[in-house]
Amino acid sequence: MTDTQPLRLILVEDVPQVAQYVRGLLAAQARLQLVDVVTDGAKALGQIQQLRPDVVIVDALLQGRVKGLRLVEQIHQGGLGIPVIVLTVPQNPVERDPELGIAAVLGMPFSGFELVNVVVSVHNASLAANQSRRSALHVVFAPKGGVGKTTLAFNLAVAMGQLGTSTALVDGSLQYGDLRSLLKVPVDAPSILDLPTDRIGEADLQDVLWRDPSGIDILLAPPRVEYAEMVTPRDMEKVLSMLRRVYGTVVVDMAATIGDVSLALFDAADVILQVVTYDSTTIRNTLAVAEAFRAIGYPPGKVQYVVNRVDSSGGISPDDLVRVLGRAPEHSVVSDGRLVVQCNNEGIPFVLANPGAQISQDVVRIASALVGGGRPVAAGSRR
């Protein structure tokens, strides 16, 4: 989650006056967003699983077939990892008990300041407790076309899925839909435009994602060039927020240009994997982007370079590339034109078609480093 995104809440409350009281407190709070008020405890767990909020607030005095504290227990046993705040009154004291799923207790009445502080506190504690399971976002970018970016993004996502992490791939090339072409997707296949503009639930994602035979789910770009402008940075932020709640790893195949949507993706990314090849135009553009990233304030570790077709230097030596970039690229991938072209023509990943090929092993090595947080192998190095 980026700093600009509010924390998403679900309130489970069957007393209209209390629900309205909470709504009023949240109306002036930009840090918190109330995505739903559920009045029936029997329906709450389904909504929570569907909308994947950051925090759930449950009234301890909730009536109906599923009472308040029973619902808290169900949420805890469901293993969703979503912290629960319990609302109560002085006449019905409830103790904080993480073992039972009660992350915090708010006694009525409370102020907006108290509400924000408690929500932010339990959310931060939950993030810290689940840091090892936090979803990762990797964007694959090149400031020039024709360098193999989309092919690498697709095979990288498949390799990550093969390593055991649930993986989603997003076609961030919104104008031209590069993944649509690569995977031979029908023109009427759903795209990001088919998602709702207000609230996005897990069922909405499942209805829209393209399920590739390789085992990964893909969110496609719009089917027509002119539709790209209908996707706003805020739309992309909401989509990424939901994807990161559902998948262990999200990979984005970026457009070659930089605009508002691209910047939103760069900001949210854990790693920007920038593809470089041994040609002067690509290197020049890579340096220009490096200057832009420094001006934005990205730390150096956020960007990792991958030299594609590392064995096709075109007269530029590896030492020259290191000198120009100011550091050794973290990753390298050999060329294998016959395998890549054949697999791309068939719309299948080469990492599955020929896992023993050096190019496949190179991509799996990158996937292992990103998924496991391992130390990358420098460009030009061989195992």
C-alpha cells in the first residue's frame, strides 16, 4: 500500500445510529475509507473475504444468528490475517485478546482521533506480524521497445508461480496490450475496464482475470488503443491493492513510456526490474530514466537491471556497460532466438517448454532472487 492510499474498513454493525456515528467520524478522515457496513453477522464473513479490507470493526453487541464475538472468532479462524477491532460500551467490557482475534477494543463513545489512531495502530502491528508473508510487487520496465520486456515479464511471472507463490501478471501497457498479442487472447476477453470503478471485490477479479494454462492469472489491458485513457492512476492503485491482498506476487509488464499511471506503478513497486540490452539507444534511454528516478527520490535498491541477450554485445563490452550505468547489473539473461520465437508464436512460456535451456535457467534464477529475497547474480556471471 502506498502512503496515498487510505486504509479500507468494513464495519459490522446492526444499530443504525452507531453506524451513522462512525460514518460521521470517518467523513473528515482522509486516512480511512469505509468500504461497507454489514448489518448481518451471518453475511459478514463472506463480505470480508470478498472485499479484503485492511481492518474490520465489529460491534460486540451484534445481534442475530451470528453474534459479535462469535463473528470475531470466525474471522480469526478463517486465517485471513485481517485485524479486528471490537466496539463495546462500558456496561459490556471486552478485553483485548490477540489469541481470540481481538486486536483492539474501542469503548463508546470515542472521537475521530481515537478511531484513526486505533485503526492505524492495529494495521501497522498486523503488517509487522505478517511481514514475511507480505505480497510483493515487481514491475518490468524498459524505456525502449524491442528489448524483450514483455517476454521476460511473462516468463518471470510463470517462473515465480512454479516456485510456489500465487502469481498475478498485469498488462501495464494499456494502449497496446502487449500481453494480449503475446498470448493470443481473444479480442472480447475481459480487461481492467470490466472491473467496477468504486469497490473491487475478489469475485470481481475472478470474473475478469485471464487464466493462463501456465498457472498464473493475468489482468489484461483494454482491447483498443483509445480505451487506455479511461484507466486512471487511482483505478490502478485500487486494482493493485486488491491483487496484493489475494496473490503472493504481482508482476506488471510496463509500457515503454512514463505517464501518470506508470508513475503510480513505479511508486507502488517493491522492485523496478529494468531491462537493458547492448545497444546505444537503449543505454542512452536507460540513463535518462535513471536521472528521472533519482529526481523522484527512489532509493538505488528499488531499481535492478537485467541485461537481456547478454551474449550479444554488439561491440559494447560488459565493462563499458558497468561504467555507463555506474554499477554492475544485478541480472543477466542469454539469448535463444529459436526457442523464444517458437514459444512466443505459440503463446507459451519458454521456462515451461524447455526448462533446461540456459535462458530458462537464467529467468528462474531471477525469479528465485526476487521471490526469496536472495542475492542476485551479477550480469555476465555464470553458475
